[in-house]
Amino acid sequence: MTPTSLGTRCVNRREGTALLIVLVAAIILSLTAYTFAVLMITEDEATRLMGKQIQARYLVESGVDYVRLYLSQDPATITAAGGIWDNAEFQSVPVTLDDLNSGDRGFFTIVAANLDDYGAPNGHRFGLMDESTKLNLNTLLYADQFIPGAGRQLLMGLPGMTEEIADAILDYMDADDEVREFGTESSYYAGLSPPYACKNGPLDTIEELLRIRGVTPDLLFGIDHNRNGLVDPDELSSTTSAFMEPELQLGWANYLTLYSKETNLNREGLKRIYINNPDLIELESELRSVLDERWTTFILAYRINGPYSGTDAPNRDGYYAELDLEVEPSTDFNQVLDLINARTTVPDINNPSESLVIDSPVTFENMMATLPVIMDNLTTMKALTIPGRINIMQAPRRVLEAIPGMRIEVVDEIINQRQFVVADSDRNRRYATWILTEGLVTLEEMKIMFPFVCTGGKVFRAEIVGYHQNGIGTSRAEVVLDTTVPLPRILFWRDKTHLQNGYSIEAWGAGIISND
């Protein structure tokens, strides 16, 4: 081989190697450019999705403001607008006004669990949840003041509840260190790792129950892992669900609250008259502003002289000496129902040292007409709000059955006859005493139940979902709103966006565009 041919072959080999290097470099650069382009597209999509997610959260905030404005209206206006139980006005409310065909239009929906009579999940509805349909944990100890053992009795209505857990809950919240019959106090929790003490006070969150002996996540939350008030197919197929009764599928959290209360105001929004006012002169002035002479005289005479249980015939001519309002009252009303068929005495106008018997203006015969008057205008509580009473118009059977004095037969009749939305003209059904006027219970039974029942509270829970028309970017929040003040205020807000959505947005309508 000549030197010339050898050199040519070396040159060709170097040229081939260089070409290979150039090709490899070109491939690497191309792959780098492609990777960069894909990365930029991915980042663009992520940024777009993040933007949609942020917008969805603002849609939720719009929903909160919408509910606050809606609830600030007077009851008659709310009823005329469709109420709060199941109202299409809460479904797919548009917020952004982009072109409907663009897929970018934003909506929010206010959704609530639609429960059956027992409290088991049965789909959803578009509306709010009245917190007074639940058992208020922070009023259980007050229930014991009305009827000893009422706190435990109310808790025992929960599915799966035991006496040991019920007493442990009460021991955890009460201020003393005395162990109840089946309960436990701080000495038990001090032996745990890490150790802690009983709260010895009201709870701040439902989740605090998990610190109490015997309370498990399955009992508290059931199989509703995404907390949407529904049982999704994957949740229903879990092993736990096979051994769980339907009314426990949403857990005890479905039956419990910390917020329920109602206003102690009349239909005009004015304070009810506190008939146990120790100042009888002031009480007389207040009574005369609302009631007639007969009502006013009877209430004042009852406070001064107490109930009369004799058999003397009542004074029918209406003449008697004026009452001495400077004296200290001898008797307080336990509740306004004490007025029904009550009797008391007044001084005889001809012989002030003698007494005449007078009857209450409220009798069994005229209850249908008179009970709405006393229920709307009179009270034995000074506070402007009344916490913890149970809304018998909407509460599930489990909660109703636990109310002290409540018979199973009465629960059946309440569920059969109640209305979720009461007509404004139905004066008797505005108040829980409708079960008395309509003959479902006796007066004695009604008096036992009275501290525990109502027909509607003023604190509501809203589950608000914000979403876009094409389903890209959704957000969820759970909000509790207090309407006992003129402008409803937020008591609780929990962002639930991190949980699986659990809702079929397509089923809500409003021109949803599929992502497929």
C-alpha cells in the first residue's frame, strides 16, 4: 500500500468520524429542543391549570357571598325564592360571562347530602344544611341540667354508640374530674403516649372526638373518605362498608355539630318578652305593648302569687284590686307552656285581703289560636340566641328518637306529617308545639321535650363547588354561616379542594362541555 493511499484512507476515516459526531450532536440537540418544547408545553398546561384552579377558588368565594346575601333576606322573601332546602337557584350559578362555547365559563353550585329518614345518604340536593337538624355536642352538658342523664340519652341515639363512649365524651368535656358510670377522665389519657388531658370544656372541632377513648375514624367519618356527603362507588366497595349499617356510612359527623342555634326574637325581629323579669313594673310595660289586659294581668298575678291548684270557681266578672307591682315575685315560669290551663289568684276588689281565682287565657280548647301568640312573643330565656335545640321538621329519625320524652310512635307521626318548607301562613307549624296542638303528644310530654326542640335554626352549612364549563379546574369548600346577626357571618371555613371531588359536574347542567 502506497503512502498516498494510506493517507487518503485516514482522511476518509476522520471525515466519517466527524460526520458521525455531527449526526450525534444534531440528534442530541434535536432531542434537547424537543424535550425543552415538551417541557414548555407541560409548564404552559400546568400554569393554565393552576390559573383555572385559582379561578375556581374565587368561584367558591363568589358562592359564599351569594349564600350570605341570600340568607340576609327576610324569611318570607327566602320562602318565595324557593327556600333553602332544595332550590334550583343554587344549581350551576354562572359567575364569569365568557363565551358559553369557549368552555371557560365559571360556575358554582351549592350542594347538600340528601338523607333518608334515618340519616343514611340518598343522593344530593341543591341547598343548605340546617345545623339544628344535628346534635350539638357543646350543649350536652346543659341538657343534663334540664333532665339528669339527658346528655347520655341524646348521644345514645347515634348509630353504633355505646354507653362507654357516650360517658367518655361527656367526661372529656365536663369541668370536673369525677368519672361517670362508664366514662373516663384525664388519668386514662395521661397513660397514653403521648399523654394528654381531657378538654374540660367545649370542643372547637368535631375532629377532637378522635382524642376520646373508643372513638375511631370509621365511627366518626364512616366510609365517606372525600367528605362530600355521598357514598361513591369506590367507597361503597371498600371492605369496611360491607359491615356498616347505612345510617353510619357518613359517620357520626353526619349527626353532630358545634354551631346550632336560633334567635330568641319574634317574627318582627324584636326581642321576645322575658316573662321572668324581676322588675314587674318593667314587665307590665312590655306586656301591655303586645298583649291585652287579660293576658298582662294573668302573667303578673302568676309571678306574684304563683299557681293555684284548688277547686274554687274562677272570677268571671273581671273585677279585682290592682296588683302591687312593687313586691318581689314569688314564682318564675319554668317555660312558657306553664301558661296552658294554668290558674292563679288576684286580690278581691271588695276585700283586698281575700283572693279571687282567675284562669289563664291559654287553654286546651284555644291552643290553636293562642299558642302561636305566646311562642312568638314570650320567653323564659334572657339570651338573644338559644343554642342546641333540634329541628324536628328536618332532623333524621336517629336524632329524633334520642330526644328526652320522645316516643317512637310520635317520631313516626312527625316524620309522616312534617314539612321541610312551612308555609308562612301556617302559624302553628312555625313552632315545635305543633305536635301538641295537633294531638301527637300530651302537654306533659311536650313540656319534657320543649327545651330540646324547635322547627328551624339560624346556622347553616353550605358545601360549595366552583368549576369551569369544561371541567378543568375545580374547587370545594365547606362553610358554616351564622344568620342570627343582620349580615350572616362565617363561623367555619374548610377548604376541601385537596380531596377527591366526588361530584358529577356534568349532572349539574349549565352547558358542561366534556373533556373527552
